[in-house]
Amino acid sequence: MGAGDELMECSIILDSSALFVIAENLASLDSIYEIASECEVIVVKPVIEELKSIAGRDRSRKSLLAKWILQNLVPRFKVVDLNVKGEADNAILEYAYELKRKGIRSIIATTDGEVKEKALKRGIDVLIYRESERIFESP
């Protein structure tokens, strides 16, 4: 390999809203892989903690979905343990920005408009859910 032939590292970070859309079969995980097949899909520990909190609340549909996500989706992805306290969304944004500073392409998959706007302001790529197409795509 010569200069410039290095493989570009890439991470797609899923937030809880993206996981819920996938769990409800509103969008396929394939739509994420089709956009960035060379990327590693990541769930950060604060998202898992958020899901555990939702799963432990009651017997609502959202609670049962959170349990299903923890048992069936999360094990399929790389879990990154962050030493970050507080809200999962902020942890995702900080982690994505940290990866970007290291030269690793980071993409946040979300349905949350606020997360999308904050990411774009920091120069972080996002995948958003397009309801009409039932896919995730770049805005």
C-alpha cells in the first residue's frame, strides 16, 4: 500500500430513537449498512443505560420494546463504554466529535431533530429516518 491507500475508519453511532425505529420494523438496519457498509455500528453505554431505564418503568409498549432491543439488537453491535455522566444524546455527540478529531468518520443515526442539528453544527454526519421511504438516509 502506498501513501494515501490507508483504509478510512468509520463508525455509525445509533441513538435510542434509531433503535426504536428499527425494533418497530419502521426502518431496516440494512438501510444503514447500505449507506456505510464499511462502517462499524456502535451503541454507547449511556444509550444502553437509557434503554434499561425505559425497560424497567412499567409494562407499556415502549418498555417492552426497550427490553427487546436490549436482548436482540444491542448484542449485534459494538458497545462502547464511555466515562460520561448525564444524557445519552450528549454522550453520543461528544463521542462522535472525539472520533472526528482523531480522523475517524463518525455518523450518528437518529430520528431526533435536536441531535441532528447539534451534530451537523459540529460537522458530524447524520443518518435520519425518512418515514415515507422507511429508511435511514443522509439529509
